[in-house]
Amino acid sequence: MANQTLCILGGTGFVGRHLVRALHDAGHTVRVLTRRRERHRELLVLPRVTVDEVDIGDPEALTAAFTGCSAVVNLVGILNEKGRDGAGFEAAHVALPERVIAACRTAGVGRLLHMSALNADPEGPSHYLRSKGRGEALVHAAHGPDLAVTSFRPSVIFGQGDGMFCRFAGLLALAPVFPLACASARFAPVWIDDVVHCFVQALDDPATYGERYDLCGPEVWTLHQLVEYTAREAGMNRWIVPLGEDLSRMQAWFMEWLPGKPFSRDNIASTTLDSVCSGPFPAVFDRVPATIEQVVPGYLGTRQKNPRYSGMRRFARR
Ligand SMILES: NC(=O)c1ccc[n+]([C@@H]2O[C@H](COP(=O)([O-])OP(=O)(O)OC[C@H]3O[C@@H](n4cnc5c(N)ncnc54)[C@H](OP(=O)(O)O)[C@@H]3O)[C@@H](O)[C@H]2O)c1
């Protein structure tokens, strides 16, 4: 049903930017809630999209923002927290979904799409996966006649502006030798358009109510293969050096002290589980997911004149 008013949390991120555009193009009016409106003016070029600065820690502000919306999409997620005790993960992945459910109830919103992650599990090996698992469990505990919940559990997602190929291309541009932690970790990368397709369809497909969907691409790659492919596609001749367990942990420990904490020991703990689906792409979405080779050359090709500068621009997300 087109022409609904939807409210999205985390709509300014990588997944959010693609999803907001797709929902807009499907005829919906989209209200994006953000912590910092001035950073996301690019979304305002879409005529039926508004970007509102809202304190999503405040239950009343959340309820006010949801009022008049027929569905809420919660994409908020972090890969690393500022501290080390799991409190940041708990706030973003558990406490926020709890407030979202309460605000949906108070505002009379009957539909909630929730973004989780593959391997999310309250008993998982990392703060990230445990908190994602608890958040997912509590949104499904809230599923019922007044609130229809669907959650999505993707492997790593790729597409224009992603945190994988674009980020690695930027990092590879910095030096000819690239030490790589967790090189043997396995992923089934899924294309952002395939993920977005599922969200858009699920919005008003009753067959998806109450369901959780693992989303994977058609191929399994090791991290080493993914980084080698990135270097090749971006036209860079690089020596990629897989690090053993101890050196991987040492690199992660060091990077935990860098601004923005780009990598952590918690990330290493997450990769101890293969990020790979146990079955095919969910049949309800009637979609053949794309391969990396079908998509990535379109945004990471070697056509640019200077791959070093292009890599740096991608790293800086410009
Ligand atoms: N990308 C992947 O490969 C992948 C794979 C599996 C699952 N996921 C899940 O998909 C979701 C979206 O991922 P993404 O790659 O789009 O992430 P992203 O680019 O980092 O965007 C996340 C958004 O969440 C909001 N946010 C971040 N930290 C927050 C906090 N502490 N409190 C409130 N809001 C916060 C931010 O919005 P504002 O700054 O505007 O407030 C940000 O735009 C996440 O839940 C992630 O765990 C992603």
C-alpha cells in the first residue's frame, strides 16, 4: 500500500540512505529521526522525506515522532562502543528497541521492522551479537495483534557507500602492505538492494508478520578473498598479509584506541562464527540475490584516474 507515513531510526546510515530512497520511490512519506540533522541534508532533496532531530533517548519525544506513522523501521546499530563493558551496545541494541516498542504502543503504530544481524544471539560470543540477540528477542516478544513485528538478520551488506569494499579500498590505498586480521573469517555478503527489497515488501505483507529472516548473498567468501578482490577491483597492487590470532588481537587492541574505534577485540569475537546462512534466500521475497561480481565493479571499478585518491575519498565517505 503506497502513500503511508513511515518513521525510520538510523535512516541516515548506509542501509538507511538506500532504504529511505526506496521507500520514497515506492510512494511513501518518510520521517527520518536523527541525532544531528545538519549532517544529513542530502536526504532532504527527496520531496516526501523529512529529517527531524529527535532525542531518541526520550520516550515522549519518540512517541511524538511516531504519532501519525503507520509503521516504524529501526535500523540503529553500532559495530563498536565507546567503552568496553558492553553498556554502549546495550543502549543501542536493547534499551532503544525497548523504548521503540513502548512508543509504538503509545502512538498507536501497528507495524515494526527491526534490523538485527546474522548470528545475533543472547548467548553469542561478542557484546555485539549478544546485545543484537537480546534486542531481537524483545521485539519478537512484543509481537501481537496490536504490533506486527518482522526482523532481518543480514550477513555483511555491500553496495554504494558500504563499510566493507569502500572502507577496505580506502585502507588499501594507504600503503603497499596490508596486514589483515581475521583473514579466514567467512561471510556471505548480501547486496543492499536485496536487503532493501525485503524491507519494502515486508512493510505490508502479512506473510512476514512475526518472522525473522536471515539474509545472505549467494556466495561464501573469506575476508582474505574479499580484500584481495577489493585491491584488484580498485586497481591496486597490494601485498595482503594474514595475521595470526595473537597479532590480530594485538592489532584490534591498538585500533581500540584510535578515534572512532575502527576495529576491536569484540569484532574479532563476532568473526569466530561464520557469517553464513544455513538456507537459501527467503522464498517469500521471490528474489535471486546478486553476486559481488555483478554489482561491485559498478562502484569500485578501475576506471578512476588515480585509485589512491579515489580510495581515500571512499574511506572519508566523500
Ligand atoms: N552494514 C552491514 O554490513 C550490516 C550487516 C548486518 C547488520 N547491520 C545492521 O544494519 C543496521 C544499519 O547498519 P548501517 O551499516 O547502515 O550502519 P550505519 O551506517 O553506522 O548507520 C547507523 C545509523 O544509526 C544511528 N546511530 C548510530 N549509533 C547510534 C546511537 N548510539 N544511538 C542512536 N542512533 C545511532 C545513526 O544515525 P544518526 O547519526 O543520524 O543519529 C546512523 O546513521 C545496524 O543495526 C547494523 O547493526 C548492518
